[in-house]
Amino acid sequence: MESNRSKVTARSSGAALNWVDYLVLAASILTFLAVVAANNPHTARAEGRSTLITASELPDQPRQMPVDPALIGARIRLATGQL
């Protein structure tokens, strides 16, 4: 009986990797590659557009309020506490 136990313990003390270890390694490598791909600033910008958009090509931005000098003065007086 003693010799059978020593064979079992000698066989299980090997440093071989099992399938779970390979699965963990593969998941770690895929995670690392995903982080590198997400943080690479050159790939996303290089494929999107080859020329810059000038200010004249941008669409007009609507204003929230019409510009009125009296309203601007009133806002300044209100902000400074001069009623």
C-alpha cells in the first residue's frame, strides 16, 4: 500500500498545465490586447478622416438667445450686484 501512495503523490507533483490554466492564459492575453487596441489613439483617428474640416465647412450653431446689448448689460449688472 505504501508504494501505491508514493506513486500517486509523485505523479501529481508535476508542473504540467491543465486546460483551466490555458483558459486563464488565453483570457489574460485577449484582455491585454483589447486594452492595447482601445488605448491606441492613432488607429481610430487615422482611418476616420484624411483631411481637416475648416471653420467655414462647419454647420452654423444656433444661439440660445438673440444678442441684445441691453440684455448683456443687464446680465452684467445682475452678476455684479448693481441693480
